[in-house]
Amino acid sequence: MKRAQHRGFTLIELLVVIAIISVLVGLLLPAVQKVREAASRLKCTNNLKQIGLALHNYESTYKVFPSAYVTANTSVDGSSFGISYGDEYRNGPPGWAWGMLILPYLEQDNLYRQFDMAQPCWAPVNANAARTKVAMFLCPSATGGSDGFDVQRAGADMEHGVPITRADGSRVFFAHSHYATNAGIHQPWGRDTAYCYDYDVPEPVAANGGTRARIDGPFYRNSRVSVAMVSDGLSNTVFIGEHSSILSNKTWVGVVPGAVTPPRLDLRPWPSENNGAGCLVGVHSGPDTHDHPEVIIHAPNDPFGHTDEMWGEHGNGCNVLFGDGSVRFITTFIRPNTWVALSTRDGGEVVDGNY
């Protein structure tokens, strides 16, 4: 009886098959990556929409939007758990930030109740809750970290900080937020100390012809901004925007006196300066009257890589939450004057909607 012959693949046939599979994978991989990024961008958009709803629910309860963060008495100096206050920007306890304040409106009431609000945000009793990862504050596209970070104070140079430690030697560790509040045109953390007791008081800036700078965005320390105070219109005012942890670390928890935000991605030939503690939770648009007013405008994803600008990892721009709860993608190429106008709450600017 004649046996059936079994013919195997030749080496050339195998190589052809492998080549075809490689080509197919090469064609499919970009498509898969685009689908993943589209899903991440949608998740980021939904996060901001939920945050917008929470902000308005908070406002419905208290008749004002939450502050970027809270200092009970800016005139008092002291120390709490080994951390001195007030610093040159007059920051002090309790330091609670916008994200912690809206937790009950994000279905995070259990986490909210874990905080002892009678103690500073950096108190040991709040350490476990302060390191809790909250998905609503995290963009899936952010690549710089989402597991929390050591809060830092200024180091020996302007590029690297040193972890802040309590009196018992433990480090202050806060959860990440990939979203930050909008302080407006001017940076609160750039004011002279004499004008850091009350951010609602304008500061005369002699170097710029006596310009009087005030904090004109919807969020800053101890702000109590109502809907009526956003006279530019909620749909024309930026409230919250992305800030990826690849650029610098931000948090939703609170502000620690003396803290800085060292640059993690600085694309300039000179290092970015460390900013004051308020930069842990906020950004501004520029052009700030205290610092290069003639050129510096922090458009989203500005290639300079400032630690106090909005920055996303969805391409040339980022998702931005407006006061009416809408979320829009703002590109790096937005007209500078338009970005400045959108950043103020009551500047009276006329905004062209085609941006």
C-alpha cells in the first residue's frame, strides 16, 4: 500500500508568510493606537464634564465656586507638624484644594469623610486619604505618573526640589491630578509678599508703568467667585484644564507652604523657575505683568514647557473645561489674544468663537 506524502512548508514560504504578517501588523498597529488614544481622549473629556457638574453642584450649595485652595489666616506665621508658614506667598493651613472640596459631588463622599478638615492637609492624620488615587482626576494619556508624588520644597538649584518632611521625618505625599484650575492672566505666585495677604487686592507693578495687576481668573487662593462675578459669560471663561504629570506634578488635595513645582519637561535652553505653592493646583495664561509681559503667553502645550501652563498629551493642545460645563479642545495655535480673553472672568473682551 502506497503511503500518503506529507509536504511541509519551504523556508521561502515561511518567510513570505512572516513578511505578510509583519506588514499586516504594521498596518493595524497605528489604527489600534488611534483607537486607544481616541478612547483616552474621550475618557479625559468625560472626566472634565463630571468635574464641571461637581463644580456647579458645589456652587448650588454654597453660592460660590470652590477656591483653588484655602488659607484660613494669611497674616499668621507659625509651624504645624514641622512645616513652617506663612511663606513669602503667605500660604498656611489648612491648605485644602478645589479637588478635595468637591469630592462629595463626585460620588467620593467616603473619601471626603476620611479627611480631618480641622487639621492641615499635610497633617499625618490625613496622609492615607491624601495619597488615594481618584480616577476622575487622572487622564489616561498622561505619561508622567498617576500614583502620587512627594511634595517638594526648593533645592540647591532652580531645577530640582527636595521632598518636604514633617517633624517626624515622614514625607508629605499627595495624589496626582492631571487637571489644574485657571487663575487668569496673572500668576498669584508671582506677587510681592506685601500683596499676597489678599489676592483680591490689585498690586501696582512699577516696572510696567504702574500697571495694577489683580487675579482675574475664576480660581485662586480663598477665591469666592459666584456665577454673577463671571461677567464675561460662563461659556467664554476657562475654569479647568489639563496639566500632564510629564510636565510637572499637580494635585487635587491641597497646598503645602513653601512647596514648589520643579519642571519635569522643560524644552527651553534655560531651566524653568520653581513656582510658589499655589502652582501645585493652578495655572495661568499670561502675559503676566510681573514676568516678561511683552512675550510670555502660556497657550496650551506651549513648547517652552512652563510648569504653570495647561498641557495635554492628545496632540497639539489639550482639553479645557469652560464655566458652562462644556469641554473643548484648545490647540497650541489659538490666537494669543483669544486665549488671554478666555482666561479672564470679567475682562469684557470680545471673543471670536472661531478658535
